[in-house]
Amino acid sequence: AAGEVIDGDALLQEISPQVMERAAIPKDCYILDSLPKSPVGKILKHHLRDDAMIRGFEKALTAAGLTGGFSIKIADSKVVISLTDSRLTEGRVRAALGTFTTAFVIEAARSAVV
């Protein structure tokens, strides 16, 4: 109903029993305030795909214990991971994303000039 607040996890718990094929059960659910639309009202699916890609990379890095110290964006159809903490190495990021087939670029943290 209009005005109700729903949690992604609660929604997954509600729909999962109704999905007959186990492989078809969604693993994640994100609730958006609104869908990105063009000036004429069409849903911008590429924005949704980019958002899903960023979330996937963040989830993999977090699962590998790499919390913080990086930012992720999409530029020129590639995922760009900018390291913001010099203690986070490119090797650790590559190891965490070893099975990913999506093209990505890692930008190393820049040292502060004093």
C-alpha cells in the first residue's frame, strides 16, 4: 500500500517460498526511492545495471574483508576502483575480485605531498 515502508530482506523472505526453482531465488534485493528515468519517462536500464555492478563489486570486496579505503564508479563502460587508503594494495583487491569477468581498473592511492 502507498506510504508503507518495506525492507529488502523482508521482501526476499516473503517471495522466496513462492519461487519454485531454487536457482531463480534472488540473492539480494534493493529498494530504490525511484527509478532513474529519461526526460520522456523511460526507465534508464543502464543506470540500474551500473548500480548493480557497483553493488556487486562492493559486496565482493567487503566479503574479502576490505571495508573502506576505496571508492567505485563506472567510467567509459569500465568499473574504476579508486584506492583511497595506501594500506589497501592493488594485489589484495585483485585477489578479492579474482573470479570477476567484468573489466575493471584499479587506481592506486596517491601519496599526500607535504
